[in-house]
Amino acid sequence: METRKVQRLGPSTLAMTLPAEWAKAHDVEKGDEVSIRTSGKGTLTVMPESARTEESEAVIHADGLDAGAVERAIVAQYVLGRRVIYVEAGEGATLGSEHINAVYNAETQLMGLGVIEEAPERIAIRCSVDPEDFTLNNLLERLERTGSTMRNEAIKALAHGNPDLAQRALNRERQANKIFVLLLRLIFTAYRNPNLARAVGLTDGFPLIGYRSIVKNLELTADNAEDIAETVIETRGHTLDVDEKTMRRIREFTDQVDEICELAVSAAVERDYDRATQVRETFAEIAECEQEILADLPEMDNVALLQVREVLVSLQQTAQYAVRNAEIAANLALNEESEHVTIR
């Protein structure tokens, strides 16, 4: 870490020089303006003016990449915060239909992305998402609610043998993924430009580390709900071979999982240590539900037993992701002063 000596320029003015390499890299010269931002934790951030106005672009060279790789590259550049993404063929070549389809497939997966220019040799896509239109906390809650809705639709479909309801849950997966990738974009953008941390609802960039893990855990809980919905679609009769009492216990287990998932996200958003503790306590009470339900099942064939177990494992994993989110929430809460902690 480099240190700089603070000098006095007048009765009330202190000054410090900027590193020459940093100034050169960001085109900062004598007379230019820089943005200065302070936080309540003793941090002073200096940003070049270009960091607020620069619109980053990326060019993806399609020659040498198959359609899947082009699609993944577009998603990656979106996550990294690029405003305009170009997909170009090699010199003197034109884009193949598989590469064109990859562009449009990526467009349907990503929020705010649209084609703005198309020529035989190049396609330009632009992201119209403005970070100030969203807050990370609201999107976290929205992703949690989407996963919860998917989970409840899947379990209800299982209880009533309703494949249409299961398909509705599967259809929501695309929306959950859009929110997930948008959250990643905002997290990466705010990390690269601390000025945007406040725009997305944070006072500083520290929580971004924890938010990245929470977002992934929520995406995995949506995947678990998708697994249950797929079990409904694939199972004969679209339901489990269990009695009403067992199905009722599975639905009660789902309700308990819903409660701690919502509580964990709330604890992170509100920086509430007590709620994080409540998640862990509730999980301890329901941790054995999966095994207890399995142990009480009557004799059944292996296929039917495996289907029941897959549903219960998905619910158990979802509860475990909630505990991980609660642990992150506890760390965020303990980084701020409260009745539990005094920071000096």
C-alpha cells in the first residue's frame, strides 16, 4: 500500500498529491475536476470525472466462437456493466445465422437489452438500464419473492396433481434469472464506480461483497423450486404417491422454509442481527423435517421414494441457503453500531 504525506497549503487547507500513474491512467491533468466522496467510516474516495460519464463498450469477435460462446460472452459483458456490446464477424466475413440467433437469445434473457444496429457483418446491442432506476435491496427482495412464488406453485401443483401450475412455476424461472443477472450487473458496476453505490441504495461499497453471495444463494433457491416443478411434470399422475397427512407435512415444511428465506433477506436489507439469529434458531427446529418425513413413509417402490426424497432435498437445501444468507446478514449488521456492538 502506498502512503502519501499531507501538506498544509493555508490556514484551513490540507493537500495531498495524486499518484502520477493513476492520473495518467484516468487522463487527469492540471485544472481537471475530480469527485470526492466521504463515508461515515473514515473513507475518502477520489474519482475522475470520466468515471461518472464514461459509457463502456465491448466488441465480441464471433469468428472462432460457437453460438453458445457468443451468447455467454454477451451475458458476461452485460454483467460487467457494458453499455453497448458489438458482435462482429471476422474481416471480410458476415455473421452466420447461429451467431445472429445467439444475439437474440441473449437479448431475451437480459433486462433492458435491445438491438440498436444490425448489419451483415455486425450487430450492436445496447443496455438501457440506468442503475439509479433500481436499488439492490428492492431487487434482492424481488428475487426472493419470485423464488418463493415458484416454490409454492410447485408444491401446490404437487399436492393437486396440476401440471399447468407446475409449468407456471417453470415459466417464472426466466424472470428470476433476469433479476439475478441484473443484480450482478449493478453489483459489478457499483464496485467499479463507488459513486454508483449510493445510487443503488448503499452508503458505501462494503456490503457488495456479501450481496454477491446472497444473490447467488437466491438464484439457487429458484433452481430448487424449478426442480420441484419438473418433478411434477415428470411424475406419473403429476403427484407423489403419499397420503394426505404426508402431503400436509410437506406443505407445512414449505411454509417454514418460506418464512426463514424471507426473514434472512429482510435481515440483510435491514442490517438486523436479531432477525439473522431468528433464522438460525428456526432452522434448528426444522432441520430434521426431511428425515422425519422420510422415516414415517410406508413401504413404497424405489422410484416413488426417490421422487419424494428429491422434493424434500430441494426444500432442505433451500433452508440451508437461507441460513447462509442469515450469516451474511449477521456480518453486515455487526459492521454497524447497534445495541449489540460499539465500533471505535
